[in-house]
Amino acid sequence: MAIFGRNDKKGLDDANSYEAKKSEGTAATVTDVGAANGEKGGYNGDNLIVDGPGANTAEGAVHRSLKQRHMAMIALGGAIGTGLFVGSGSALASGGPVGVWLGYILMASMVYAMMVALGEMAALYPVAGAFTHYAARFVDPALGFAVGLNYWYSYAITIPTEIVAATIVISYWDTTTNAAVYITVCLVMIWLINFMGARAYGEAEFWFSAVKVIAIVGLIILGLVLMCGGGPAHDAIGFRYWRNPGPFNHISINGGDDIIEGRWGQFLAFWNVFVQAAFSFIGTEIIATTLGEAQNPRKTVPRAIKRVFFRLLFFYVGGIFIISVLVPYNDDRLLNGGGDATASPFVIAINNAGIKALPSIINAVLLISAWSAGNSDLYAASRTFYALALEGQMPRIFRRCTKRGLPIYAVLITGIFGVLAYMNTGGDSAVTAFNWLYNLSAITGIITWWAILIAYLRFYYGLKRQGLSRDEFPYRAPLQPWLSWYGLIFFTLIILFNGFTVFLKGNWDVSDFFAAYITLPIFFFAWLGWKIVKKTKMVPLDEIDFHTGRRELDELAVLDAERFKPEGKFQKIMGVLF
């Protein structure tokens, strides 16, 4: 089989099929047109030259070593972290029980809109870099560069923040040892996992995510028991806290000294929760960074994406509902807690019920969550940098891989960011600088979601303009294009109004303003800078390339289906579960 050939019999048959459909007036598919045009093995350099004979032989290539169960758990683990276990407490304090629950429901629906759009493109073009590549291919190479650069920076700078979070959690048990010791241990372990390659990363994330899933399932079940009066005190809480202190909080200004009363104050509190919820979901898209190293992505990506809805519904919407009924939003511990289990609304509910020992267990889960997040941050950032190099937007050296398929230089330059964690052990000025770096990167995740939907809408309308059908795609996103427009509009509003509190009367703060909005000019400077220097143009809908590389990916999918068949009882069980 000529995987990278143009003139084999299959290609001629597909071309004839295309011409026949064309003469009959039948809608052609992308595969038909790709065969008729005769594809070449690469796009914008070599990003679509997938692994196999002739794949990036000069520099090596990443290997497809992530199994279906790895992909499923990576997709799941990206939606469970300290944001759910701890950060949800501040959201509850801000918006009240109904406000926080509605905010997370709406945000879950928008993240689902983004993920299904990403899933359709990812299943069709499972290439390294994914959304960076889609933005360049379907919109403008300058947008692809801006998204990739900002995404890489965002996750690279988050590595040290997760390491610091892990050391804060450890201080729950040990307050005497210098934090630098635990920073070193966590950093070295994250480096080791990532330098061992994608297989080691996937295996680690599989078990880390399994622990988080078991923990949140157990907490939800425990919450239902406590809600119904099954705790030691046999106090049936029910919806008591939805009535008193009430379903919605009012937004506070001037450092909490003043409150905006009435419906307007309640709406602003709800909107603030809405923005906070957006940050809690960042990381759901990480699965797209694994596409270049996933086994049989045409099968594993659709399966992972189809289950995103139920994961978001159960873990986030279900988990937030439980804390909304168990803890009053005016509990001082929600606001005064630190970064460990004491600030978790789940632990507050457990303590209120008189159950001992569980806080230490939850703290252990938080430690795993923080370390797992740092591990994923290094992986996602390094693969994004590698993808930028494949697109010709970073020096060629960063596309080089070892014989085991590790993009060694991309991992090295990204891993260096981890040492910034030591800044948090310095003086006040170092800590302030560290927090600023993190704040500058926070909104980038939502900008990435925005760019994914922009790319998908261009992809969708480009197909319509060129008369190509989506019927034979490996995965079709539902309710299109309306679901993508829904997500795009709300993500735009969140980006524009994420720092709205600084504009409230008497609440202006220069530092908060820049932390909320400085990412926008950085993003657009990267976009316009690349556009001006490289003289790129937005790709017209008539000229969007849907064909290059499709033939190779189609045939690779056939080979993958044979190469990666589950063997043995354990693999077959895992295939059913995940």
C-alpha cells in the first residue's frame, strides 16, 4: 500500500468516484476531492506528514504511543482539578448557591460547544498542535502563530504555579521544612515523567485521573447522603441554604466594604461567578495536544469527545450542585481558607457533619491534582511549541525528536519555566512578579477556545462554499453552526468583560485592570506582528485546503485499526470502559 503515493489504484478509483458524483450532481466528500486532486504529504511545511515511512526522517518524529484509555482519562482529567475541589468555594461565596450552579451549567454548555467543534476537526485531521494548525489552515497563519505562542506561554508559566500549589498542600502536614525542598522534588518528578516520553505521561495521567475521578464520585455520593440526613448528626440539610442566607449573593466592591444591592447586584455577582467558572474549565482542550501521539485517533478522539458532555454534567454540574446545598455562601472559611483542604467546600461540609480524617484524604487528592496539572502543563506546552516548529513558526531545531519520539528541545525550553517556582520563596517583590506572570496568562485559555470556534466556523462555511459534505466524517459535531456561534459569542463577552469589577464605581485598580486585559494586546500584537512580517492573508473560503494530507491520514487510520486492536482481556475491558 502506497501510504504517501499519488498514483496507486485506490487513488484512481477515488478520483473516478469523485468525477462520477460530480457528473451526477451528488455532493462530493472531502475524501473524494482529495483523491481527485492528488494530495502531497504535508501542509505548511510538514505538519501533515504523519508517522510512518518518510515521516520527518531528517529530525525524527513523535510516536503514536498514547492508548485509547490514556486518551479517555486525559480528556477526563483535564476537567477535574483544584478549581473544582477548592476554587469552587470562592465562586460559591461570590454568587450564592443558585448563582454558582447556574454559572457552572452555562459554562459547561459552552465548553461542550467548543469541544465538539474541536472534536470534528481533530478526528478529521489528527495532527500535532491541533488547534494551532486549524487556526493557521482555516483562518490565517498569523492567527495560528498567535494562538500557539500564547497557549505555549500560558501553560509554560502555569507549571511553576502548580508546583507552588503542591507545596502549599504539603504544608498542611509539614510546616517546618523549607518550601524549596518540596519545589525541587515536585519539579524533578515532573521533568522525569515528561522526559520519559508520551507513553509515561499517558500512563501517569491515567492513574492520576483515576484517583481524581474516584474522589469526586465519592464526594458527590457523600454529599447526597449528608443532604438527606445520613451523617453522624442525622441533620437533613436539604435546600436549607438556598433559602437562608438565600439563592443569590450581591457583588461586593471597595475591598468588600460596600455591596451593590438589588437585582443588579445579584446579576453582577452571577456574572462574576460565570467568569470564575470559565477559568475552572481551562484544560479541557488539552486532549487536542495529544493528537500527534495518539494511537488510532480517528477512533479514540470521537469516543473521548462524545463522553465530554456526560463528564461535564456529572463532575462539574453535579459536584457544584452538591456544594451549593451543603455550605452557606456566607461561611467565613470559604473566603479565609488557604490553598489546601481547609478552603474546600467539600471539606467544610464534611467538618460540619462531624466526620473526621477525610480532610487529610482530600488534601492528598489535591496534591495529586496539583502535580498532575503541572505534569500536563509541561506536556501540553512542549507539544504546542513542537507544533509551532512544524508549522515553520519556530526555529527548526525544536521539531527534532529522539528515537523514542520525544521532541527533546521543545520539552527542554518549556521545562526551564518550572524553576520560576523558586520565586515564590523569595521576598515580596519576587512573589508579586510571580503572581503577575500567572495573571497575564490566565485569560489565554479562553482566547484559545475562542480561536478554536473561529477556526471551526471557517471550516464549516468553507465546506459549504466548496460543496463538500460532512456525512462521511469520522465525527460530526451536533447542532452546527448554531452551537459554535453560541459558544463564540459568550467567550467573546467573557474575554471583554472578565475584569468588569474594576469599572464599578469606586472599585478602580490599575493592577487588576492590567492583569485582566494585558493578554489581549499581547495576543493581537503576536497576530498582527506575524501578519505584517510574513505578509500573510486570511484564507478565502473558496481557497481553504481540505485535501492536503487527508489521503495519508485516511490510510493511516486503516493501518491503525489493525495495529492497535485490543489484545487480551485487560485491554478489551479497558476498550469497553474507555
